Amino acid sequence: MLQKMSDTIKFLCADMVQTANSGHPGAPMGLSDVLTVLSSHLKHNPKNPNFLNRDRLVFSGGHASSLLYSMLHLWGYDISLDDLKNFRQLHSITPGHPEYKETPGVEITTGPLGQGVANAVGFSMASKYAKTLLNKDSEIIDHNVYCLCGDGDLQEGISYEAIALAGHHKLDNLVLIYDSNNITIEGDTSIAWSEDVKQRFNAASWNVLEINGHNFEEIDQALASAKSSPKPVLLIAHTLIAKGSASMEGSHKTHGAPLGNDELSKSKKLAGFNPDASFAIDDDVLIRFRSAIEKGDMYEKLWNNTIKESKPETKELLSRLQSPDFSNIKFPEFKTNEKLATRASNGQVLNAISDSLEGFLGGSADLAPSNNTELKGKADFPVGPNMHFGIREHAMAAICNAMSIYGLFIPYSGTFFIFSDYMKNSVRLSALMGLRSFYIWTHDSIGVGEDGPTHQPIEQLSTFRAMPNFYTFRPADANENVECWKIALSKDSTPCGFALSRQGLPTIDSKKTKEASKGGYLLENDTDATITLIATGSEVELALNSAKELRKEGKKVNVVSVPCFELFCEQSKEYQQSIINPNTKRVAIEAASGLEWYRFADEVIGMTTFGASAPGNDLFNHFGFTVENVIKTVNEL
Amino acid sequence: MLQKMSDTIKFLCADMVQTANSGHPGAPMGLSDVLTVLSSHLKHNPKNPNFLNRDRLVFSGGHASSLLYSMLHLWGYDISLDDLKNFRQLHSITPGHPEYKETPGVEITTGPLGQGVANAVGFSMASKYAKTLLNKDSEIIDHNVYCLCGDGDLQEGISYEAIALAGHHKLDNLVLIYDSNNITIEGDTSIAWSEDVKQRFNAASWNVLEINGHNFEEIDQALASAKSSPKPVLLIAHTLIAKGSASMEGSHKTHGAPLGNDELSKSKKLAGFNPDASFAIDDDVLIRFRSAIEKGDMYEKLWNNTIKESKPETKELLSRLQSPDFSNIKFPEFKTNEKLATRASNGQVLNAISDSLEGFLGGSADLAPSNNTELKGKADFPVGPNMHFGIREHAMAAICNAMSIYGLFIPYSGTFFIFSDYMKNSVRLSALMGLRSFYIWTHDSIGVGEDGPTHQPIEQLSTFRAMPNFYTFRPADANENVECWKIALSKDSTPCGFALSRQGLPTIDSKKTKEASKGGYLLENDTDATITLIATGSEVELALNSAKELRKEGKKVNVVSVPCFELFCEQSKEYQQSIINPNTKRVAIEAASGLEWYRFADEVIGMTTFGASAPGNDLFNHFGFTVENVIKTVNEL
């Protein structure tokens, strides 16, 4: 029966790929035996994909999406046979790679290799902290995290980073199932890989089990043993890619292309299936997989009882974690006689948020003292919310993605803005998924100073502004910083990045900065102005000083601060033109590439080269961020 | 004497940081003992930093730059005591992190952690291939590659990727010296790391030696043994951060801040140095370090003899590798009746280049069949120029950076354009260093189709256009593709990326595409045009089709193709306006975020959201890349 169940999965997947004439049949066929057995271990509720205490199942090899969709259908999630037939078509709920929020039961978006492994570590860490908070009098949280991955996932650096952190934290609820089929796109893995994977994971304090991934008994025993391990477990499942295909088992040609109708028919025939039937699921198979519904219902009922019987304060905490209330946050207010780096004001904001939200947690990739990301007086993970991610930016962001999805937490992660480069794809995935996740990026320009051009962002603002569904805030001072956070917290499906200064910036009157809610506002407004100076972050001070000098020449000048370019772009043309009058001479000033400012400005004073190593003020002078140069630029227009 | 030499280094470094009032004294002081001994093992020529057969020395922890500069000065490179005193100042040759081309003897720019480890693997691989090509009748290439790294470097995913590849290729000339001081910025490494590093490197097929990094004898023996290892060697040197400071040994406070004058004086006194003297180098110390000059001169003379005695064909090959001649490349020409994906035409160009340049080498991060990066009929590295990087985009780019610097090779690296995200910081470093390195980025837009939004670039074109000293080519067809390569090869200090289509594109007459050399040109030119359509890559076809329809409405239309935005921006305003007439209605069409096009266009038809999973043509229709939408947009202006 298990074999028939597994074969049903195989051909569902191969049929999906064949019908779409696009996709990846090899991995799903190689993994169907493992999934058949995993079915009986998995604790989940197909009728409530959001059941908090469910096991999380992550497909790090997102190209095996047909396998995930097939399983979800077989288990009884709200995904029909027609949905499977619509694989990879416009508006279908079965896209080429699994997408969070698009398909019931898909835990997280995967596809870019390695991400899912780090996400699984994130789910597991979230679960560990949930236990700290909630398992006071009973086991409210006691689920596992399963992750399927392939050679590609393990070769990627991001997975190494996450694996090291998982071992460090002894994540005992994590089972990583490694589909070891020795095949990559360019051929056998041995062309580029000769690592002892078992030894590598042992070095990272994991337990490692090794099995024949096509032996049901071995799979079952390994999963049972994995669940009771006091450490994270790597389950190496030796498999054949495209197992069950008539003549293509083990071939890298099955990785990313349909088997072909002929091969598919032959394979079905060999397995005793009707070679002419597609998307066939016999009742005896379906009934076995669908038992997940009844079991899931039972899991959730038991869990609801556990909740009912727990202490009132635990129930209240759970409710607060699930529905965070931002209205109680006591944001700091800053006086205009203070000069403060926005990295410093931001540290105060983080602490203020943490003081009213138990689910707010985060940290840095080993730069907490520089990023001001520490939550003062609070303990380190897993006892408290302060995370030490180590020097692992990419995994940090992917871990936070999963934490944000988990259902209880709001994560933030910090590093120097330049190292957003290292975490780029994970940040992108947070935007694609529409997550609430915050990026604290300090040392935001040549203001970094002596550390030099390797540490000075130039193109990063343009990068994140160009990325859909993301807000990049660059506040001009501490009070704008607060306003940016208010906007950021009001967005429940758009991640936000904060580009913050290393150096002190003068504080603007908080009555003015309250206007920042539309992304850009008039900081100074002359009647009949003929000049508009537009700036962000540390260059707002320069714009204000330049305006002062221009007024001495008898000119009328508006000064516009734009702490969020994306938000300003979303406003009506009328609003935009009321702030940046198109009939004035418009100069944008930003210590970055600034290409996107030509949308609103006649001229841009930006960075056309990389920075240099020198004290920050010397660099601003050297690269033309001076009152003289602003005046010259205005006068040349 | 060794102790005095080492102490001299320590205080030079600490004095530099103190004078600059900025920098990192901890690591240099912890490593001075290792460097003192390494001095006698290193084969180099201070009077000719470009001596081909020199050992390469990479400081992956670039923040230890004061140590590197001190050594270079002591060894006799062209870097004076005044240069050391000018540490981290504007226009000095001693910037905060080591920068290639800025300082004689600095092999490569480092600072972003992990890069240097991958760079060292790149130097080592370059050396290995150089041996294949040149060591036919004698040992023309027989040097080592040394790399110093810290905990941070090893925690980064990029270093894991590179280490795995180094083990795979048994790079026997590579010695990675790991400064194991157990200190990171947030505190003891144990807050985020509990890995068995030795076991991890053994798993990757490295030899591992472990020593007390303050015991001269142990260091010396380990280095001697490392040089004869048949595998890459990790030398774990247990050290104390800020070793030799009076009261701050082992403190993470010494990582990124000066010791303070008081502490520095006390430390000097303790070591028997004059506490009031700064930048002091006694003659007996200097004379020992400066022996590097005489030895270096001898190394190079011997090597010159080896060259002299080698076969003429070897000498000729060496000369061709050192001064590649692009004039012999037989570029393909494509007929207008062909419809070809630019990834396919690009594959032909790569092969054409390879046929005349022995030093042209590269490959993909396991996507060669999709990226068309294979050099047909040629062998795999290290026998031939085809590289299999494995699924390791970040390390791939960093390895190519070093290969480009090595002195004999021109590297290219391929992946899907979306995965440029994974390699971003290494690409940036190639631009900062001004290297000749080529990035083959196929599957450049929603044209990717069914793989969906995780695989469809949106913001990547904006990212690389915003990055200084980089050309992002997006050719509209096979013939533009050839022209782009001609431009790219003509740049000897600007790396180039090629964003190439997965899908077929109609071929443009090569007489027209020859005008591409200024980045943008008039593809179609109506007299008295009132409309200009601007497009790149696959959208040029749409622009041409739209123009055709607009003409049916009696309108006069210019069509501009811009295969290289950056190059077009470099042209004179007159040229730009002769191509994009500002008095016409200007619409830019690009299946990407397109924010930067407002510089030249009134309106942009671009992507304001992520893509979706569906056949490519369905997506172009869905997202408004249709003749109807172009006409509508033009008419609304």
C-alpha cells in the first residue's frame, strides 16, 4: 500500500509538470517515498493551516513544488485537483515555486536555494522562544519543524550559516531531510563537491542519521528517532532522482524538464498504473492520506483544551502575541537642542517598542553595540528577546522571515547598511511574501568615515527603493525616526528598512516631523519660492544650511525632507506637486547614487563614485556635499 | 629578537590607530607573532609587487589593515613611515581597509567579512590553472597563497562555499591562517558559535594544524609543514586579541577602538620600549625585515632565468596571457531572419572569445546548460577553462575577483540574474577594485515565465546601474549582444554584467546595432517625430511593434534602444538629446522597476510589483507590456 501511495504521488507530480510543460519532476519522484512515510508523522490540521502548534514543513528545494501541492491536496488542504492541473498558470494557486499566502498549507516562499534551510531554523527558533514564553504551566508549544532540502541547498553559504546557529542553540525540534541524489544541473555532484556531509553536520553539533530514502521501514524508524533527539537532526536520505521513471532514473535531465508523455506512460505501466490516466488517485490511497483531516481536528481540539486549562496570564499573553497592540508604545520624543545619530535614537525606539510588545525580538549580525540593537535589561535568546545571530547576515534575514510568519513574533535584524548586500535575497523574499520584518541598517553613507569605501553604501538606497513592496526609511533626525517607525508599524504586509546615520544629526522640531506620514513634506516653505531643495537623512541639515545662504542672496527657497521615497511616490500627483513645486528649480541632495531622484528633481547632488577612507566630514566636503556646491548647482540651473 | 620584531609591529599598528583615532588595534597585536614568522617563509619581491610567481598574501580580516601596512613598510614596499602616520586620512595610501591599486603590495581589497577567504581560493585556483598552462617544461608557477582570517570570516556563508570548493580541488598551495581569539564584537564567540572548526575543515578535505599563535617555534614548524601538504591547510592559531597591551589583552573593546595613549605607553614600557616614542623601529629590527628586498630580488632573478630557459611556445603563451589581444576574436554575426535568445547568442560569443584567448575562463553556479556558459570542446578546470563552481554564487564572484587580479586570466561567471542577489557584495568589490570580470546573468525578467516571482528580477537592473564603475548590458538581440561585448572588452578597469533573455528575440540588422557603442542609439528615426519610445532588451521588440501601430495612427515616432544605461549617461547632453529628443513625448519601456528612466522619459512602463508564475507571454500581457498599453500611455501624455 505504501508503494501505491508513493507511486500515486510520483505520477501526480509528473502529470502536473507534463501538463504545464514546465517544471521539475525529478526531485518529487525521488522524494515521494519519504513524503509517504512523513505523512504519518506530521502533526497538522489541513482544515486550519494556521493551527499554531502544527509541525512546520518547509520545502527548501522549492522547485519540488509539485510534490508539495500534491501532498497538500492528498492531505485535504483547500487545493483541488483542478488546482494541480493548473500548475504554473496565471492566477492559479499552484505557482512554479511555493508562495506564502498564495496556497493554503504553504508555510513559506522558497525557490532561491538555501533559503528554506535557514527559514526552517527560523521556525525552530521561533518555536523555542514561544516555549520560553508560553510553556509555563503546560506544553502549549511542542511541535516539530521538518525541512526537505537537496545538494544545492547545502552548498549555499546561507544554509551553512543557519546550520551553525541551529547546532549552537541545540534546536531539538528540527529535522532536516537531505535528499541526497548526487545530481545537480551540470551533472553529478562530484564535479564540484567532495564533502563529508555527515562529518560537517557533526562538527556543527547535529545528530546525523543516514538511510535508504526508498526503504519505508528505514524512513519510519529514522523519523521516529529524529523526533526524540536532543539536538537538531540531519536525515540523509539516499535517493535516486526521478525514481520510478521507466528509463530516466538517476538522470540530471529529469531535474528541470517534463519526462515526456511516452516516458510517463511507460513509467505508469511499470508501476501497475493505467498508462492512459492522468491525475489518477485511487480511493484506497486517498482515504489513507485524508486521515490527516481527522487527526488534525483531534490535535487542534486537544490543544484548545490545553489552552483552556492554562493560567489566565498565559492565555492573555498568547492573545497579546497573536494580536499585538501598538497603541501602548511610549515613543521617545527628542528636543531640538540635542544632536543625535539616528542609530542612537533608533536604539531608543527599539527599546520603547520592546517595552510594550513581548513578541518583539531581534538583534544583529555581531554589530549590536554599533547598531544599537540591544534591548536593554532583557535576556538573550532563548531566555529573552536579544538575538546574537553571529556574523551571518544572510541567514539572519531568512531566520527573521520565518519568525515573522510563525504567528507570534515581530522580528528585527541589524547590520551595517553596506552588508544589506549580504542579505539581499532574503530581504527580497520578505517583500515578496509581504511580511512584517524590520531591518536596522546603520552607517548609511560616506558618513561612515574612516572605514572607507568597502563600508560606505552608495547604490543600496536605489536597490531597496526599486524593490516592490518595501519601504526604505532614511530619517533626517531622531523625531523623523520616530515617525518612520509609526508608519512602519502600521504596515502589516510590507517589510521596512531603516537607513540610519553613524554620525550625530541635529534634531528637528517634532511638530514638523509629524508631517512625515506621506513620505515627504515641506520642512521649510517660503512664499513664492523659486527653488526647492530636496534631501533625505543626513543631507537634510545641508539643505537647511544651503537654504539659509540662498536666502541671504535674496532667494526664496523651499526645503523638502523625504524620509521615505517609496511612500512619497505612492501619493497623488497633486500632493507631490504641492510639496515639490515643478515650477521651481529643484535640486535633490543625497549621499548615494540618487538616480531615482530625477523623477522629482532637475539636478541631483549624489555620489557618482565609490567613497573613500577619511573622517566623515572630510568626505562630505570632498564629494561636494557643501553649501557652496549646493548654491553653485542651484545657480547653474 | 623575534619578540622585539613582533613588538615593533604591535606598537606600529597601535600607534597608527591611535594617531588616526580610528581603527582596529586588537587583531594586529594578536597576529604580530604569526606575521613575524611568516616573514621568513614568504616569497615575494617588495621592489616589484607584480612579480608573477610571488606568494599571495590576503588579509581577509581587512580591518587589520594597520598590520598589513606595517608589514609592507617593514619589508620595504613603497610605503613610508609618513604613509603609516597618515592612516585612514583622505588621499593617503593607507585607507581604513586594504584597497587594491591604492597601496603597493596590497593584493586585493578586503573588509566585508569572508570575501578574502574566497579571494584566496581564487588566487589558488588561478595558480593551479596557470600551472596547467605554463608548467610544461619547468616550474614557472610554484608559489603559495596565504590568507589570514578571523572568526567572522569563517562564520560567513561565502567562506564556507569557498572552503568546500578548495577542498574539492585539493588546492595544495593554499594556507589559511585562522586567528582564533574567541572574540567577536558582541563578546565571546561562544555567544553564537559552538562549532568544531577542525572537524568542519576535515569534512571539507582540508588538513588542519593547531598551534599556539604566540609560540614562534610552533608557528614556524606549522608553516613549514603546511607548505608540503597535498591538500589545503587550515592553520588554527590560538591567539589573544590585543596581545601585548598592558591591561586589555583578550578584551573585545580592543577590536574597533584605539587603546588610548595611557594604555599604549604602559604597554610599550612593559615590552621594554620607550613609552614616549611613537612609530619607533630600531635598526636591528628593520634590517631583518628588509632582508625581504634582497631575497625578493634573488627570487625574481632566478625566475627570470627559468623563463629564459623555457621553450619559445611557453614564453609566447605567457606573453599572450599577460597582454591579451582582443583583435583576433572572430565574433559571430547574426542574420535578421533568426530569432534567438540572447543567452544563446551570448554562449556563441563566449566560445568565440575563448577560441582566441587562452586566459579566458569561467563557468556557472551549476546552471551552465541554462546560462550557456560552457566552452564547447574544452576541458574542465584544472585541465581546461570550464569551471564548475557548484551552487555557490557568492564565492564564485569572489573567486573570479582574485582570478582577474592574478595577472594572466579574464574570468566570467554565470547564474540567473535573480541570483545576482546572492553575489552582490563580491560584484560590488569587483567594481570598487576596477577589475576585468564578466557576469553572465541570464533569465533577465518576467520572461523567465513559469518559475515565478522568486526567479524573476525586478530591481536588479536598478541596483547595478546605481553601482559606480560598472556596466550593465541588456542587449535587445544577438547582434547588440556582440556590440556589448566589444565595448565590455575595451574596458580594462570596469567589470560588466550581461542581463540576457531566456526567450527568443528577433535579430536586428547588424548595420544598425553597430551604433550601440555609446550605450543608446536611434533604432528607428522618423522625421519630425513627436514621440520617442525608449526600451532595452526584450522590450525593444515591443517598442518597434508599438511604433508601427502608432504610425498607422499617423504619428511620427523614434525608437531608441539603450543596451547600456550607464554608458548612455556618460555621453554629452547634446548626444543624449540627439537620441532622446526632449521635445517629444518620451516613454520608456522596461520589464523591471525602471525608476532611473525618469531621467530621460516622461513616463515609464515598468514593473511596480513582483512578477508571477505563468508562461512568459502571458506575463508580458498581464503586466501591461503590450502594444495597446504603450499606445494608451503615449496618448495619455
